[in-house]
Amino acid sequence: MKIETININNNINTYKATEDTQYILQMDTSNNKYKSINEISIDFILAKEDVNLQIIGPMIIREEQNIKISIQVKHMVPNTSCEVLIKSVIFPHSSLDFLGRIYIDNHSRNTTASLKDNSLLIGEGARKYSRPVLEIHNNEVKASHGSASGNIDPLSLYYLQSRGLNKSQSENILIEGFLDDLINRINDRGIRDKLIKELKFKEKEPII
């Protein structure tokens, strides 16, 4: 399977998959350009039969950042598949507005598609708006979507603090655990190790 890293920016990005591909989404939120609402749109088009697509998106939304992301996968021919896996960590006084859309054309029989979008909310004022959408025009398909958001488990936080860690250190361990299974889905070890290093956290705020 081909592996491609996508550095997300504010433009409309379109990718046409002609072979099995794993896309890794990366977003640099270490500067101030995300302080106001920023809209990011990414479209993936499956226009060749027997192509499988996987999209992996670990996202960190820093304090006082507001980001609006749209990810759309279009199945235009038969016998294709996609798996969209998004995990976001949203820090205080920040927001993520996420639209995930899977479109299956009326000619696209034997399509398999899934979308999962999970978020971890950290502290006061962290907000998540999720809109998973399936638009299906053929009955011979398998498609699903799911979305979940939640706060850090207070019992897990209490346990780590009882072992001598402060609150910030405990939160960072739980955040890394939340993202761990997604990062481990990346097929390229070099990309995976680089991303793990970038996702390590300081005492006060994350580095990404």
C-alpha cells in the first residue's frame, strides 16, 4: 500500500486515488494562524476500481484555536473501499467543527466505507461539533459512521496523580494513550516514529 503524508493548510485540497493508499493527515497548529476560525477542506476521489483507501488523522487543537475541517470521500466506481479514522484532542477555549462525508455514486456497487471520529476534550471551554454524513445512491454497499466525544476519565486521572504525577503529567499520559492506537495504524515506521516524537507533550502544552 502506498503511503502519503498530507500537510493540511487553509486551501481546498483534492486527491485522486488510483492505487491502494494510506493518507496521513498532519496539521501544524504551533503558530498563531489558527487563532481565528480557519476552514480546511480535503476531498478524496476514488475513480478506479479495486482501490482501497485509508485516511488517518491525529489532530491537536491548541488553546484558543478554532478550526473547521471538512473531509469528503467520493466513491465514483464499483469495488472500492475507504476507512476514515480521525482522533482529535481539543484544549481549553478551543473548538473543532468537523464534517466527514462519504459519497457513494449510483454506479458504485460493492463499496465498503466507514468513518470514525473521536475527540478528547481537555478543560474548560473545549468544544466539538461533529457532522458525519453518508450519501448513498446504490443499495449494494456497506457503509457506516460513528462519532464520540468525551472528557478525560477522572478516575484514571486520580490514579495517575496518586502515583506521584502532577495533573499536567497525568493528562499528557492519558492523551498519548488516547492517540496511541491510531498512530499504530500507520504502516510506515519512519513516519510513525516521527509523529510519535512530534506528539510528545511538554509540562504545560503539547508539541506537534
